[in-house]
Amino acid sequence: MRKRVLSLALIPLLLFYAIPVGAAEKEQRTWKDEIVYSLMIDRFFDGNTQNNGDADVNNPSAFNGGDFEGITKKLNYLKDMGYTAIILSPIFANEENGYQGDWVNDFYKTDEHYGTIKEFKKLVNEAHNRDMKVIIDFQANNVGPNHSWLTDPNKQDWFHEEKEISNDSNQEDLETAWIDGLPDLNQDNKETRDYLLDAAKWWITETDIDGYRLNKVQYVAKDFWKDFVETVKSEKSNFYTIGDVQGDADLISSYKKTGIDAFMAYPQNVELKETFAAPDKDLNPVFDAFVKSEDVSESKGSQGLFMDTQNMPRFTKAAADHNENPGTRWKMALSYLYTMPGVPIVFYGSEIALNGDKAPDNHKLMDFKTEQELVDYITKLSELRDMYPALTKGDMELLYEKGGTSVFKRVYGDETIVVAMNNTTETQSIILTDKELEKNKELRGMLNGDLVRSKDNSYSIVIDRETTEVYTLSPKSIINIPYLFVIGLVLVIFGIFIALVIKRSKRNQPK
């Protein structure tokens, strides 16, 4: 009898799940779907003090102790914020004090300060278990200043002749000069080229990493990068390559034919830092930079949007220089990164508004004992990107822009997301008509819970100072009283029926 009662109790659940919800399966994951956390291994978290060696936390120019095991221990921290991929600073063995990864002395070994290759493989495996991808920086332009190849008579032609850049506009000069005094590799030499390509393949097959961020792209010839991309993708077809070209949109676009999948959006970064460092700044330059960057590069929303890298002062410093609250400024900036076309790439410490000027001041140790507000905000933005494909794949149209206030929409199939940004110190009112948005619907706020219903074929949005709201354009919600009455009546009758069945079963039990 108990089994019979249990079966009856399951009927409402079965009926509920039998109702078609019309939810489509997620499309295959691409680079555009990623939310990326970029970190310096040495400055993130020290998970194993046994490999510290000469690390000195009091010396900002020396190794400080961060390692692979520390990152592994913090994967859940990153996963919980919604990050789907991590970019690591170069993992290759470096010379003394080469914590930043630029002074490579062995392309086939991990740096001893970070841990063993076994520990790195564990990091990759644990990330994959959490459906997170691992991307590492690949330094193909130079080696460390004291590399053994420099004194090897059989490898003299592995390097370009030592010289500084004499003409920034001369591409050959850029590709052959010693940047920052570091020995410049000659990729035109077949042995050098083969060595780098073989090393790139080896790390993929040996550790199953998912991508390379390519440093100093403009300092290496395009034909090498073309070979490089073809080589790594022959090992793993869905392997990511992200180019770091520090230049304008035209320069970045010139590397598109190399096959590199995406590029760091440096032209947009200049305007982003200037605009979001303080309120009451015109947003028009930001959108102009986006349009030009997209038009020239034809990237279709694949560029990496960022506020900070390890090579520049922190955005927090820019906000502090304006005597602004860094947390508020970061919320505005992150709202842009997460809702505009492009892939958000967030540098470690941004979630705690880590401050810092030029290197090594911008490479401070990560502090995990801080307030939760920014972490929660990032988490919410990540949830929205994951929930609504329009935020990752949708077309963008600017609907309104005046002073520091803007509204744009992202459209993908039948889904429309509307983003309102108020980068001013005053509450703003914006009216959108049926020319911008379909009439007789409502805007449901997903960040702050705002609700705007269409009235007289228009939408009146009121948005608080220095805030962003992300809306879904949805059918008007209607309270269907007759429907609710019928559902309630059915549940009451069903409850009475169950009670009678239980009462009857008790009567029939032997005394």
C-alpha cells in the first residue's frame, strides 16, 4: 500500500516534467563562450612552500612563491566566479628573478619555483574536471639574457644581431631588434624555427593544454606565426591561439591572415581605462573604438576585452588617481567587458581591486582575505553570460548614447538582451520607442531587479547613478487568476484524495 501511495504522490511531478519547456540544447562551446581569468603564477597563491627556493616575498622583483599547486587549490574559487578558462604567465624554466616568464632558459622544463611537470599536469587535469580550459603564454621572440645558446658556437645563427630598435615604423627593425635587451631569436633559421614549433607541439601532447597566448606577436615575422598556428592546430584542432599585438586596429588586423584565432583588444583598452576611471565621462569614444576595431579586424566579437595586463599599471590606480571608489569603477568596467561583443579577460586581483603602478608594482601578491562585493558582482555577470547566448554571440546595436549614459541591445535569434549603463553621478531617465524595441513587452532587470513595461509603445528606463542594468526583453507577465484557481483546486482535490487513500489503508491494516 505504501508503494501505491508513493506512486500516486509522484503523479504531479511527472506531469510537471512532461510539460515541454522549449529549451534548446546549448550550442557547441567556442572561444566566444569563454570567461577568462589571467594570472601570474608566481603572484597568485603559494600552495607548496617546499619549492620556494630563493623566493622572497619582500622583494617585488624576485620570485614570491606562487606555484601550480596553489592554482590547483584555488580552481574552485575561480570556477565559482564563473571563469571557464585560465591564462597562465609563461611556465617555462626562467633565469634568476625571471618571475614574469620573459627570461626563458629551457622551453622543455617547468620553472622549479612553480613545481614539476607532474604537478602542472595535475593542474590541467583538475581544471578539465571542472570544465575549465588552460591556456599558457608562449614566448617565441626571445630567451633570457644569459641563455647557454649565446655561448654555443653552433647556435650563433639562432639569434639576430644585437641591436636596439631604431625605427618603430620599420617592421623589419621590430622583428630583428633585441627588445628590452633580450636576445632576439631568428625564426628564419630552420633549426630555431623547428625547435620552437616542436616545443609548442610537445606541451600540447604532453600536458593536454587548450591554448597559447602569443606574446610580442608584432616582433616576430608573420610567416612564422602562420606555421605556428598550423602546427599547434594539427595537434589539437580546437586549440586556441590569442595574439598579443600592442598596436592600433590596423596593425592588429594585419596579423589576421596568420590564422591566430583572436587578439587582445588594445585599441579598445585605451578608451576603456580613460572612460571608466571616473564618472561623468562620455561613453561615445568607447563605442567608437569598438566599431572601428570590429570593422577593421572583422573579428565578429572574438577579441579579448580587458582592463589590465601584467605590462601596464592597474585600472585601480587610474580610479584612485581620480579619487574614485575603485569598487564602483570596477563594476562599471566589468559590466562593459561582460556584456559587449568580445571575450572578457580579467587579470588576477581585479576582483579585489588590487592596486599598482608599472611593473613590478602591478604584480603584487593576491590577497584572498577581502570583501566579497566585487566577487559576487563578477559571479552574477558570469551567470548572465552563461544563461543568455545573446551576450556571447548576439549582434550589438547602440540604441542610446548621451554623455555618460548608454543603452545597447544584443540580439541572437529570438533572444534580445538590453544593457543600460549610467556612468554619471546623477540618476538618468531614458525613453526608448518601438523603433528601438518591440512594443507591448517588458524589460526584466537581471542585475538589480528593475521592471520596465511598454506603455504607449515606449519604454521609460530610470537608472541609478554609476550602475548598470541588464534586461531581458520578454512578453508581459500577466497574473492569470482563473488558471491559478483551477491549479489550486486540483491540488486541493488531489490532497483530499491522498488523505482518503492513507486513511483507508490504515483501516485495512490488521490489528
